[in-house]
Amino acid sequence: MTTANLTPFSAFDDAMAQARAAAVQTLSLVSVTLHRQFPTGAYLVLKRPIGDYDDETVELDSVRDAQGEIVRELNPYDLASDRLPDVPEDLAALWGDIDPRKPEEVLELVRRIDELARYDLLDFLPEEFRTDEEIKAENQGGRTPLGLPLAAEHCPEHGPLCEPDDHVEPPTVRGEVI
């Protein structure tokens, strides 16, 4: 038997590391885009519902502001008829064939990222952004909502992660800058 046509396992590890890095960069694109669509938004809230279907699949829930108030509810049962605000052409072009105004397409992208490294790339929504109902449900064995921090653009130090006139540390997911 010859091993000439076989690929070492390290090639798989390298490809996974590249995919994870691309996933983090794509989460940054989602973050920046949703911030552009909802300038007062601080978090995209996602949930893993408990039900009869795949309990590991994420669902869109809402966009919340810095006080934890809902800026936009995203009904998981009516995503196809919902539309998000327009984004500038240069930002929309970065999405390729995906339309960032369609919540179902945003959800599909987030699911693809989540499937790559489930429980590793998306972090829990900080408690101060959770509703009383979410906290109560969690205390009764329910699932903790997930949150993707939304970020502005044009920081000279951190690129598209914070406003130049209002510099803040860039958001992170599991300790990595998004």
C-alpha cells in the first residue's frame, strides 16, 4: 500500500482553523451589518429552543439595545415575510448572493457558522440584556439566550469594530475579537 495519495490529518486541522477564522470574520460582517440596520442595537439575540425538533439549531429572536430593550423582534415563524432595513451597496456586496435584508438568509448564515463550532463561536447573552422571562425560564431549566454583540464601523485602531469618535474596545466572542 502506498500513502502517496493520502493527506495527513494535520491538513484537516489546518482547514478547520482557517474555517474558524473565516467564521469569526463572517460574524463580524453580520455584526457590522445589523448595527448599520439598527444603529441603536447592541445585541442580536439568538435562542436554541427546546422542542420536538433539533434542539441544537439556533433561531433568531430579536435585536436589543444597550438597555436590553427590544429594538426589533424577529419572529422565527414568519421570517420569510419580514424584511430588515437596507444597507449600503458596498456592505451588501460583501454578502455575495445572500441578502442581508432577509432574516431567513441571515439566520441560515448564522446557523452555518454555528454548525462549524457549536457552543464555541456564539456566546451567551449577558444577563443585563436578558428579559425577566428569559431569566426565569433559565432558572427553571430553560436555555440561556445567545447574543452576538453588534458593532459600528470605521475605528482607525480596530477597523470596522468601533466608531472613531467614540472608541471602545472591540466586541469579542469567546475571547476572540470579532
